Amino acid sequence: MTRRIDLRSDTVTRPTPAMYKAMAEAELGDDVLGDDPTVHKLEEAAAAKLGKEAGLFVPSGSMANNIAIKTHTKPGDEALFDWEAHSLCMEVGGPAALAGVLTRQFRSPGGVPDVDEIAAAIRPETLHSPGTRLLVLENTHNRLGGAIIPLDVHRHLFSLAKETGMMVHVDGARLFNAAVATGTPASEFAAQADSVSFCLSKGLGCPVGSLLCGTRDFVERARRVRKLFGGGMRQAGILAACGVVALETMIERLADDHSNAKRLAMGIHGLPGTCVDVEAVATNMVYLTTTGSAKPIEDKLAERGVLCIATSPKRIRLVTHKDVSAADIEEAIEVFRLTINI
Ligand code: TLP
């Protein structure tokens, strides 16, 4: 097989040797019956990392978000999302279809939620209006270039939420990227939310799985919703075993992905007919804007072994992860130069 440098997503990684070993040796039970010791170990470790009382192992980030939204709300409640939120744009309408919530949007210039716009949107439940029950934040923000929500903005929004009786869920699919990039423990971000989800199957390198963390009471209610959504897994310890390894060994190395993303952005900056905002690269994503159509560029790069995704007609997303090295990045830059110059 020809070698490929796969920058489509940080979801494409393969398990590490330590993960394969952990899977082979994992002590298993039946997690729907509640006795898989490796799942318990992962859920406890995840909750501890985020400073929350409890954690719930779920198959995907989408399911984690939708379980959280349904657990925090009742049908007809209003939930606030960024215009470009993954849970709003990329989860097949889950908030409406699965939780029956009314969704309302706010802007996040440069990836930072507009606090005034959020404050103005909150409304109490009356005879006429739905109550704004939930605020969903995404840190880091996928469609806004891997941007980080600063901790003080989280603080501000969480206190606003508490004053107005609103719950806060953080889609932290890549929360550890934000933590490593800012040198802030993930628990400090998590302290400003009622629930937080994060993905094992992105930068942390696991094959499957996400965690949803919150209070013990929230997690017990979320467990029922997981069952409702068909997300109960039996010998799930075989997957959870990778998660335990990831939490122990895969967080600090995210810094390499961030420096690779920066290097990539600098290397492809200024190519004809394209634009990259190098300064905006905060974590492991690079977005390239094209003056012409992005799809033919994606196709030509793929012919030369560099995979990426045209996420919209004039935008290409490149994501760094543990299976692309600094040398791969240099090679990818050469391929870009060759492809975009002709
Ligand atoms: N993101 C995927 C695609 O769906 C776009 C990717 O390749 O980046 N929250 C955020 C912020 C995400 O980026 C994703 C996945 C999810 C939730 C959903 O996770 P999964 O794919 O596990 O359902």
C-alpha cells in the first residue's frame, strides 16, 4: 500500500501497542449489568481528571452530547448553541430529534462565545415562552478552527447560567487539547460546567469511545438515556482498557500535534489562491480557505498521498494527530506546494 499522510481527522489514529496489550489483558464483565471492572476504572479515572463525581462510558461523542442534552432538558425547553456547534450542525439534528428541544444560536467570533448575545437570549419559562434551560459550549471548537474558549469566558458564562437557572454542557471532544495548549488542567474548565463530554477516539488515540462526566445524580439519569439510545455495551472493558491507557499516557503528547499544526500552517501559508490564518491555529487544526473550489485540491492531494477534507466548497480542514510525525508534516508541505502551484 502506498504511504498516506492522513490529515482528514484525529479520529483516524490506530491504537498504540500499549492499548493492544491492555485490550488483550482487560478484566471484563457485563457493563449493562454494571459489573465490568475495566469500565468502572475508566469512568472513575475520567471523572477524577475532570474533577467531577462520576463518569459514563459511551460509544461516541455524538451520543455523549445527545445524552447530555436529553438528560438536562424536557421536550419544548430551549437550548443555546453556537451557530457552528458540532452538536447543532453535525449530529443529524439530534437535539431536536432525540431531546425535542428548541434550538437557538449565538455567535462566537474567533471561536469565543459572545457573552452579551447569550445573556440577551436567555428567557424564563412563561405562559408563552419556552424556558432557556441549557447552554452548550464546544471547547475546542471544531468548525471554528480548533479555537479554545478561554477559562474566564467559561467562568463568566457559568455564573450567568447559575443566576438564570440554566445548565451548562461542554462538548469537550477535544478538551484535553485546550488544556494542554493553555497549560490549564482540564478540571478547571470542567468546574465551569454541569456536564462535560470528551472523546477518547480523537487526539487521545483510542479506537472507540467517549466519556460523559457530571454529578453522580446526573450520570445515573444519563445512564438510563444511554440505554434508551441503545448505547449500553456489554464486555465494554475491552474498549475501556484503551481509554485507561490514553488517560495515563496520551494527554501530554497533544503538544506535539499542536506544534505540527502550527508548522503545517506556516508551511502552506501564502500558496497561490489560498489563505491560512497562521495566528488562528491554536491546537491541532488548520483550515485553508481557497479562492476556487476546494474539492479538486482535496482530490489532487489524495492522488499524491496526502488526505484532507474539503469541509465546505471553499475550505479544507487539516488535522494533526499522533500518527503524523514532524517529518510527515514536512512531506505534506512539499506535496501542498507541488499541488497548489500547478
Ligand atoms: N467530529 C468529527 C466529524 O464529525 C466532523 C471530526 O472528524 O472532527 N464534538 C466535536 C467537537 C467533534 O468534532 C465531534 C466529531 C463530535 C463531537 C462527535 O464525535 P463522534 O464522531 O465520536 O460521534
